[in-house]
Amino acid sequence: MRIIAGEFRSRRLKSLPGLETRPTPDRMRETLFNVLASQIADCVFLDVYAGTGAVGIEALSRGARRAIFIEKNRAAVEVIRENLATLGLQRHAEVFTGKAATVLERARADIAFLDPPYERSKEYAASMTALDQSETPLVIVQHSSHFTPQEQYGDLRRYREIKQGDNRLSFYQRRIIAPSPRAAPDSRQS
């Protein structure tokens, strides 16, 4: 696995042996970051169910100010830390070990990427609810083509979907409620 673009382009990342994690394929990461290109610079990027940390590290490589990684698997957390150390990115990252929905209550970010194990469909709703409550403005969900997350979670509404092979990316944006129009000031003088 390698970094696609940015400061650390073509650098290899360590991955976790076995089938406990399912890394986001290079082509899917490239598509994701092509869509997000204008929003990555100086953002805080949240990589939920981070696995090896490839998506969050890609965000840092492309100019994100900070990345937050959430991963439950302790072996994967060690791989994330090793990858960050190899690239000298520790001061730009926070790594949390634990259940995503619990940790998300404390995490604040501009963009969140959510990629739970495909067989755990209940994880999507719990994490999306937590992201809605944290008021994250943009959430991208990677999921199987055989599963469709809800159209809306609280104020987060799906506005785009991209399919690549058996994977999909669903993009959710916070629904902005326009303030009620104010009455025009009275221009008459007394």
C-alpha cells in the first residue's frame, strides 16, 4: 500500500497482516481525494475505523492540518503509529483506541471518513449519529455495493454516491437551515 499524492507521494505504508482490516483500495482513495481536493488544505480530517491509517495519512500528505485516527484493533493502532512515525507526522495526528461511536463524542473535525467492517451494518448508524451530534460538516462513508446507508442521519444528508467495483462512497453534508429573513430596517426618520 502506498500514498497516492502530495508531500509523501509513493511512500509505502506498513499494513496489518491477515484479514482483520480491509484497506481502502488505492483507486478508491484517489477518487475520494480528487472529489475532496479543494477542501483538504488546512482541514482537520477524521479517519474512523482507520485500519492502517492510509486514508488519514493521505489527507495529511495532501495538506490537512491535522488527522484524528479512531481504531478499535490494538494491532492496527500500532501500525498507524508506526506509519505516522516513519513519515514524521506524529505531531499532526491523534490516535484513539476504542469503539468509534464512543470516541466520536470527543472528536471534532471538518471532514470525517467512515469505513466500518462491511459485515457490521449497525456500526454505520451509531457512528453517523455520533458524527451528526458532533456537528461534523462533511462525512464520507465507504460501504459495500450490497448495503445502502440511510439517506439522512439527523442533519447529515447524502448528496452524492460514487461506485467502484464492490465499493461505494456516500457523501453526506450537514443540512444548513437558513436563518429567517430579518425585517428591513425602517428608513423613515421621525
